Amino acid sequence: MICLTLPGPTVADNLQYITSHKEDIDMVELRVDFLLENHTVSEIVTHAKQLNLPTIATCRLPVDGGKYQGSLGDRKELLTTLIKKGGIRYVDIEEGEDIRYFQNLCNQSDVNLIVSKHDFSGIPDSLGEWMLGVSQKGCIPKAAVTLHSTQDLAGLLAIGSSMEFPAILLGMGVYGIPSRMLYKKFGSILTFCSPEGMEVAPGHITPRYLSLCGVHGEEHFWERELFAIIGDPVMHTQSPRLHNRWFREKGIPAHYIPFPVNNVGDFLSLLEPLGIRGFSVTIPYKETIIPYLTKKDDAVKKIGSCNTVIREIGGLQGFNTDYMGVQQPILKRNISLKGTSVCVLGAGGAARAAAWAVKDLGASVTIANRTMEKANSLAREVGAGSIPLAEVAQHTYDLIVQATSLGMDGKTDPIPNYSWSSRTVLFESIYAPEVTPIVQSAIEHGATVIYGKEMLLSQGVEQSNLFSQSVEV
Ligand code: NAP
């Protein structure tokens, strides 16, 4: 179940949040503590009654991430009124409260009691035992704990997969995001999310993003093949949007989620328990993943970086589709590189793929980079020349492949003094923003531009084909 936390300071705000997200949610969490500044208890009770969705009523103190400023006695009275008159399905109290009192009250009112524990520093000792103990009292245990690493996520999964009772277990922070998306695999009956543009608790995502990743509204979601993209950071990537759309269009029973990872080895230990069939690899792991591969395609062997991994019996097979992502937009335009001079700006992962891709299309290649050591090393491998990035403007090229990260800020042009002409082609690898300063400059001088989005789509389509082929339909 997808539960939207309602963080409105007013009833009107909450109703607006529900209207905007109703397609993507199953229930709501009414944050009573957020409303108290603007509404009386009786207005809040009326609001709860009129929500028309299963509702959890929650009223947290600042120490638990809330805004409640009143006395504990007043809060007990407030929750009592909501249980008796608010038409709510669940009430959420903290572990230190009078569980027996609330349990009796809930039993009389057909309300389920959730007993919560929050840990903003880590995973508390004996969390599994605490969850079991609360459940044995007839309540639903809820723990929201802070994860600092992929190893912590594995620890949370070990606790969650041993629970055989209704519970809510969520990892806060960026490394906890997979526990929010794959909540049932972590032993939870529901996951919480925030309205668009808000993050009510650390790591909350939006209902729309969950739906986009196939986490809501799809029958048999949990039986579908799971794919992911690993990186750090990773939440900004367009890949979940693209791959989930392609899976849907092709009728492939699979879904694809972002998976922030701080250690590749720890992530690999989760492949089997979470049932991850394959994954995309992005910055900074395209090279780190290589020692773990049991098979590599030619592009991985040649380029020394891998952006696609499929899990097979007995190992991991690695592919590099960035190479095709560079070649295809060039070939699609019938641009022949035989005998042309191409300058690749950068010597990182994208530049490596680009250098080999244009070299294999017959170009004479120059690598231009800020750090000459890296430029020289890539140039030696590919059979190319090398120059400092600052000297590119002293030369002219038929094609320039922009493969540095300069321009992602929308402000920096890696070669601001270059003399563009209408005969030059610019291949920009950055896709956000679409028009970087170098693209702007090339357009102003009539040069042909191949956009980063084309590379993203071409490499993504290749990757999607590999993922789809690995799934038996
Ligand atoms: P990377 O391995 O970290 O390499 C970054 C490159 O940028 C290096 O050559 C680095 O030079 C250079 N650079 C960074 N900051 C610089 C600065 N302040 N001044 C001069 N040079 C600087 O990253 P990557 O994976 O190759 O990615 C590079 C770009 O390609 C990113 O913007 C990424 O979004 C894009 N990309 C796009 C696609 C797509 O599908 N469209 C796919 C992959 C990558 P030094 O060696 O001197 O540090």
C-alpha cells in the first residue's frame, strides 16, 4: 500500500495534495501535529472523517521529527478523540507511550494501533526483537531507522525478511530508498511518500515516482523481474523513466528502480535476496564493477568500463552500451568519419567510450583533457594524439565530442574560444541541461549538434534490449 503523508499546515492544503495524487496512492497519513497551528481539534476530527481514504493519524513530538508543542496529556486526549470520533483506520503512537491504554481504546473503535520507533543515527541493536515484542502485544510495529550505507540496507533486509507478522520497516536517508520502493521485500505492509516537491521525512519519494517505477497500480508487481540502476548519486537519472516506459511498451513483465549504492560488493550481495535480474551502472562504478564480472562483451574489454550487467547462473555478464550510444547518432545522420579529425574532450568513462567509438568509425582521434596524464594514457590505448584541454582552440576539427562534465551547471564551456564553423559537428554527451554553453556556441556559428539526449536514448535502447532478452516472456 502506498501511503501519502499529508504535511499541510491547513485542511485545504491536504485536500489539494490528495487531489493531485489520488491516482497513485492507497491511503494517507494525517500529520495532526502539522495542522494544530491553524485548526482546532474539532476541525481536525471533521477533516479526518471526510478524507475518504484509509487514514493513519499521527501526532509527533520534535524529537521524533514532528511539530507538536503541547503537553503529553493533551496529546493523549487529542488522539483519544480521533480514535473515538475521527473515522481513522490506524493511529500511530511512539514506543514510550501508554500502549495498554491505546490498545484498549483501539479495540473498542476498530482502529489498528501502530507503535513507532525512530532512530536518526542508525539501526538500533535488537531491532528485530523489538518488532517481534510489539507484534506479540497485538500492535503493528513500525521502525524508521537511518541507513548510512548499502551494508546497512543489507542489515535492514535481514531483519525485515525474518518478520512473519504485519509490520512497517523503512530505511531513512538516501541508502534507504530501495527499502521504500521494495517495501514488501523488506517486510513492510506499506510505504510512506511525500507530495511533489516536499520531503516530509529523509528519503521520502513522491507517489508519482513510485508509480513511474511500477510500484503502484500494477497487478503482480512483486512477481515481476527487477532491474535497477546503481550509482552515487543516482536519483537524478532519467533511466527509471525510460526503462519502465520501454518495459511497458514491449509488454515485458519487469520494472526498474534507482538504487543508491556506496559499495559495489555490498550491493552485489543483495542481488539474490532482492531478486535483481540485471542493472545499469553509472558514475562512479563503471570501472569498479569490472573485477566482479564473469563475462565481458568486446566493448567492455576494449573500453575498460561497463554500464550494463545481467545476472546469469554462475555469474555476471557485463556490457558497454555507451559505445553504441556514441556511434548510432553519428551513423543515423550518415556522417562518415573515415579520414576525419575528431577531438574528444575529456578522458573519463564517457570519453573512453567515445574515443573507441569514433576511432572504430575510421577517425583520426585527439584526446583533450585537463589532466594530461589521463589524456596520454587513453591516447596510448586507443592510438590517438593528446593535448591539454586549454589548447583545443588552437586547432580545428571535423567533429568534437564533448565528454567532460563541464556544462552540467549550465554555465561552463570547456572550450570557450574555439572557432566553430558550419562544417563542424559537435557531439555533446551531457543531456541535462539539453542546451549547454558549448551547444549554444556551436548553434550560434551554424555547426551541426548531436545532443546528449540522443546518446542517452541510443545507449538506453541497447540496454533495454539486453534486459528484455534476459527475461523469459
Ligand atoms: P568522469 O569519468 O568523472 O570524467 C569527467 C571528465 O570531465 C574528466 O575528463 C575530467 O577531467 C573532466 N572534468 C571534470 N571537471 C573538470 C573541470 N573543472 N575542468 C576540466 N575538466 C573537468 O565522468 P564521465 O562518466 O566520463 O561523464 C562525463 C559526462 O558525460 C557527464 O556529464 C555525463 O553526464 C555524460 N554522460 C552522458 C551519457 C549519455 O548517455 N548521454 C552517458 C555517460 C556519460 P580530469 O581527468 O582532468 O579530472
